[in-house]
Amino acid sequence: MSATHVGAPGAVATHHYFDRDVGLMAVKLLPSEYYVTSSDTVLSTVLGSCVAACLHDREAGVAGMNHFMLPDEGEAGAGAPRRDATESMRYGAYAMDVLIRELVRVGARRDRLQAKVFGGGAVLANMTTLNIGDRNADFVLRYLRDERIEVAAQDLRGPHARRVCFLPSTGKAIVRKLRAQTEVQQVQSVEGELLRGLSGLRTAPDSQRTAPLPVARVAPVAAIKGNR
């Protein structure tokens, strides 16, 4: 089964590719997207200050991932326009609710869900005083604690951007810290522009906008602690 399109139309990740490092088909999540699957499709994303939550019900054989930018819509600022359901996926409170609801809809049970959470890095040099990464990390851990969902592994905060691959068939997560200057700069540029837009500030003209986050190869790869 592939991702469901019920929770937030347009927010389901659609970028499918073959991941040569793990030898499986994969789907790449961009900011404000999510994906739910019962197949062995790898879930992949690139994170700076954003956070991704990977939820897995081993018994039901279903898993999912989201990618959010701010804890809740109140973080966007008074000047930001009102958001529709798809745009609301940018905020953790909505993105987590949607991911859990869609997992339950396809057979998961809340009391069996395990979480692995990643991101929340301090990578936006001109936004360090906002502590966006720390606030995202604090939010996701608090949300999961309140929902009584076990956190089986985490790799949060710190100075690095990350590429995360989650394997639903096993629940294993693979994380690579991005240290190459070109990779880091692209993450900074994309996230910075998106966050300025959420704050109601004028974004850069089209000619200055960067391409979507790249599908970087994972070499070498390091399995995150807490994998089961």
C-alpha cells in the first residue's frame, strides 16, 4: 500500500526514486510533506532546523514520516496569512496529528507506535536567536510524551544538517550528518527562504531561489543508536 491522500491533500510526498545505497525504491519528503506505507519503500528527507518524526507499528507492518518546520501555527508571526490544510502541514502540531491519524486509518494502533525523531539543528546562521531547531526538538519530544508514544531513538539539535533514511520494513533509521559546504548551504538557503515566508516576510525573487533539496547519496552511512 502506498501513502494515503486523505489527511491533507497535496501534502503527501510524491518524489519517488531508486535509492542505490539501500537497493530499494524510496520516496523523498520535502518540508510540509508526509508519507505512510506498508511496503518496504524507504522514507528519506534532508533536515536542517526542521524535524522529521518516523512512526512505526511493527505488528501492523505500517510506518510513516513527516517533515515540519515550526512547532505550531502561532510561531508564524502575526503578519503571516491564514493557512489551508496543506500549508498547515508545515507546523508540527498539525503534522503530527495527521501522521498519527493516517497510520491508525491504515491499521496501526496508537499504543503500539514507536517513534524515531531527527533534526532540529542550529544551521540558520542569521536566525540563531530564534532557536528554531531547539524549539522544534522540544516540541516533538513533548508531543510524543503527552501522546504516550515511545521514543525509540533520537538525533536532535547540534550544529549539523542531516539526511535521514527510514526503512519501514525493519524500523531502522540511517542518518548522515551533512558537512560538505555545498550541501549545508543549500539546506540553509531552502529553509531560510521557507521560514521567511512563514513569518510573512518578503521572499527572494524567483531568480534567486534555489532548487529543491537534493537526493544526496549516503556514503559512508551510520546507523543511529536506538535502532531495533
